[in-house]
Amino acid sequence: MTSANTVRHVACIMDGNGRWAANRGLERIHGHLASMPALEAVVDAALAEGVPWLTLFAFSTENWSRPAGEVGFLMGALANRIIDNSLSRFHAKGVRVRMLGAMEGHVSDDLVAKIRHAEEITRGNAELNLTMAVGYGGRRDLVHAARALAAAGIPPDDITPEVFAAHLQDPDLPDVDLLIRSGGEQRLSDFLLWHCAHAELVFLDVLWPDFRAEHFRHALEVHRRRRLGDVAAPRAAAGGGAVVPKVITLPGVMALHLTGGLLGTVRGTMRAAATHLGAAPPPPGPPPPPGPPR
């Protein structure tokens, strides 16, 4: 658990590119192109604020069903632009580039090789761990962990939160302290479901192409002040007006129950599978911890 003034991991759902373009009478790809300054701004802001982990939700598993031209642009021209234009700058600043998700089968082998090369040459950097979630889904990540546990033959009663987390797609990825979503929508969209169990959620109306360091810093300030029990009036944003985020905190007790329920479901599924295959199911695990007194 981080201290009141420390944010170890910030995750961003980069939403609003299409609406930004539509508001200007442009095609959606122009919104994606306009998002590049926002991506660079949030990386620079994380570096300036000393945040060691930043995860950006660039493309979900559901996004593969978008029009082929848009997907091809995102996975081709835009991805190549990020790697070709930003990689050297990120590398010089000590940013380690990491990818999370499943791209194989959806993008060219050349692009996959280029991404893996970017991961390799930045592997030793330690100023910021920048994870790009591409072709990622939170439920798929949980299924991946359940399959890995089953393949490893781990008895259901030995599955703890720590053991489960070690079998996710990226076991090094820490829990999220603060999740920021641009674009005004108020949902997780299947993003880092396990890691956001204790995260504070900040929703901003600004569309992603207009997102800048000021928005990032304000979300951090809101998070830190709420942790200290001192919520001040919203500060003015760059360019005028006030940044008024919508903040939702998942209570710790609720998060505990959600985690316990998820592990219980995994254990139950593995017992059912063992029974179906003719093996003796393991004995039931210990009862869940009691809830808070009413």
C-alpha cells in the first residue's frame, strides 16, 4: 500500500479520439493522430511527478471489431509513428517500454518484431515503466491466470491473491493507485480489473487529444488530498476554466469482498472440473473472512 503522498502506479483510459474528430467534422483517424501530443504529455508528466509506473489503455480486445481501415491505421501507421518518433525520446529519458495484451494474429510480423525490439532496448531503463495495453482485456487476463493455475496443477486451496496475481499476463505489474479516464465516460471498460481493486477512479470530461500535463497533475493532486482528508476547491486548468473531475473510490471492504469472491469462483470452477474429470475434488477451503459489523 502506498503512503498518502505517494502514487506508484497510474493507469489511463485514453478515451475521446473519435468524438474529438467528429466535433470538428473530421474522420476518426484524425482524432487518433491528434492524440500523439497527449501521449507524450502524460509520459512527461509522470516523469516529472516521479510516478514509476504508467499504463495506457490504447486498444482493447473489443476494438478488433472496429472497421478494418481504422484498425489497420492504428496498428500500422500510428503504432509505427509512436515507435519511430517517440522511442528515441523515451529511451533518452529512461523510460522502459512494455506491452500488455495479445497482438499476434492481428498485426504484421514486422510490427510485432519492432515492438519487441523497443521492449528489449529499453529493458534496462528505470525512470518510468510505460506499459501500453494493446489488444488487452481484463476478463481475458483473469482467464489467462486461471488457465495457468490449472496447468501448473496448483491445488485450489493454495490459491491466494498473491499466487493468483503471479499468474496474470504481466505478474510484475503492480496494483493501480489512480485510474484516470478522459472523455467523460464513467466505466472501466474491462481494463485492469484485478489491478484496480483498490484504485481511486478519476473521470475527466476532457477528450484525450486535449489531455495535457495539467490534467494529469490535477488528478494526482485530487488523489493525494483525498488521501490526506483535505479536499480543496478545483484549481483552474491551463487555458481557463476549472478542472472538475468525477472521483469514485472503491471502498476497501468492497474490494476485499470482490477479490475473495473472485478467488472463491476460481476454486469452485477447479473443483467442478476435477469432479467432471473423475478426480476426487479437494476439500473446501476455509470460510471467507466475516464482513464488517452492521
